[in-house]
Amino acid sequence: MLFRSQIFAPYVRFAIDHPDVVPAFRVVVFEFAIAGLRMANQAVLRKNLQYRTLALLDGVAFLVNLVVAVSLAVAGAGLWSLIWGTMSASIALTAGVWLTSGFRPTLTYRWAHLRSVAAFSLNLSAYRFVTFFSRHGDRFLIGSGISAEALGFYSQANNLVRYPLDTATKVYRRVLVPAMARDQDDNDRVRTAFLRSTGVVAVAVVPFTLLVAVLAEPMIFALVGEKWLPVVPLARILAVVGLIQTVSGQTGVIFHIKGRTDLLLYWGIAASVITTTGYVVGLNWGVEGVAWGYLVAMSIVVLPSYYLPMRLIETPMIRLISVFRGIALAGSALVVVSYLMLRAVGGTDTNSWIPLLSGSALGGLAYLGVLLVTRNQSLIDLVEIV
């Protein structure tokens, strides 16, 4: 990969018009090699649940990046300040995980070890390849079939909705997979861990997603200005998509833990076909049509996405529904209170912060109040984690 990158580096200038883009690209690609040197060591730290160490190392890498980038920027390094800041942070992180993990790779190579994980890894790689296109197909179709401006509005709405979900899911997967893998043959323990952790993710992410859906207009107006108002209807639609994915997007870990990446691949292909079909059909009605197509597709796949993994751990769907029942009630209270506050306060060019802050605060209090009154277990688990 590094060799090919060096050969094709001159062609990057056709995409980015900057005098330093070619030498900068040739340096930046080395970050992939540096990152590869630490992946096994990071996996060891995660397997041993040493997340405090990982968080500390990430913090050190961030500080290294900040110090190097700012220092070089002050010295007039321009673009290279960002590049060397990133490279320095990557080197620091790699050195840190090597020093703390206790793992040292060797040149020993055994076909038996490769064969033991070949099927699992190949199916997982194929799944990620297939779903990559379905996850990004909406933006590709909008950019190529509508306009760059429409793509910008759609991407802004998508980023607004996806950030809290992606952040929570990233932490969820990093913590849950190593912990549950130790008990992969004990369905009772896996079931308990999965249901409780899924509830924690939902109880943390659902209020943010619902607030985007209800308060999209004052939120966009206050945060990025009037020129981004076409984002509002897209944000509302994609917020509902995000709500569905909060519920359905955590099931992949079950396939991993049970070693059934073959089923994960088959389901990924089916879900990708449904999702891509939604994009293509929706494209006939413009950028909002793509968003609606995405929502319809997610509504179709949500139940099967839970049914298959629940079968693997011998769990009836009613157990899963019981986890979300209290969160759904609290979410309904949030929506009603936030909407009533929005209608009561209103919003204009000059006071969009007022409905945004008041709606968020009172809606959040209503959400928290219902959870506290019902003594919601997912909230209790979240507080214990924090």
C-alpha cells in the first residue's frame, strides 16, 4: 500500500490544488504503517480491559498533536504543522501501547493459526466491504445525481445526528466485545450483558436524537445560521433514522461473539440491498426523497436485525422490548414538553437560542424525571458506569 501510494502520489494534485499536496501525501500515508504497528498491542489492552490505560495514551497523543502542530504553526510551517502534529501523535500513541501492553510480536508464522481464524476474518472483511457502500451510497447518489450543495446540506444533517450515536457505539463495541467474548458459550451471561449495555447506549443517545428531531429549526439557526436552514427537514428525517439505529445498530457484537460472521455477512448483503434500493427510489424526489428512502429502508430491516442475533443467544424479543419500554415512555415525555415549549416561545432570527435552550432543558428534565420515577434500570447502569 505504501509503495503504491508513493507511485500514484503525483495524481493527487488533480483532486487538490496545492503546491505541497504531493510531498504531504507521501508523508501522510506513512501514518497507516505506524497505526498498523500498534493494532495488535491495542487489541491486547482491550482484551485485558485496560481502558484507563488506553484513555490515558489517547490523551497523551492529543497533547503531543496539539503542542507540535501549534508550535510549527507559530513557526510558519503552514500545512506541514498539521501533518507533523498528526504524525507525532501517531508515533507517541504507538510507542505508548508497545510499552504498556507487554506484547511483542515475533516473526513466527503458523498456518494452523491462520486457518483457525480465516473463515471468521474473511466473512467479517466481506461484511465491512459490502456495508461500506450501503453506508455511503446515499451521499454518493446525492453528490452525483443532484448537486454538491444538496450533498453539503445532507452531510451536515447526517453529521448532526450521527455524532452522539457513533461516539456511544464506538465505546460500546470497544468495551463489550472483549468482555462478552470471555463468556461466549454462556448465553445467560451474554444475554444479560447485551441487554443491559444496549439499554445504557439507548438511554444516553435517545434524548439527543429526539431533541434534534423536535428542535431542528432553532438548533440549525443558532449553531450554523440561516443559510443552512435547508438542513432542517433532513435533520428531522435522519433523526428518526438515528433513533432506529440506536435500537438496531448494536446487534453486530452478538455475531462477533458467537463466531457467526457468516450470518452477519448474509444479513449485511440483504440489508445493504434494501438500504440501497431505498436510496435509489428516493432519489427521484430529490435529497429529501433519499432521506425518506433511508428511513423506510431502516424501518424494514429493524426487526430482522434483532431477530437473528436474539436467536443466537436464545432470547425472546419480549425481553428486548422490555428494555426499551421505559426509555420510550421517557422519550415521549421529552418530545411533548420540548414541542410545547417550542410552540410557546417561538423563534425568530434574533432569539433562536431561547427556544433551543429552553426546549432542551425542559425536555431533558422531563426525560430524566420519567426515568427516575420509573426507576429505570438502564439509567441506573449508566450512572454506575459514569
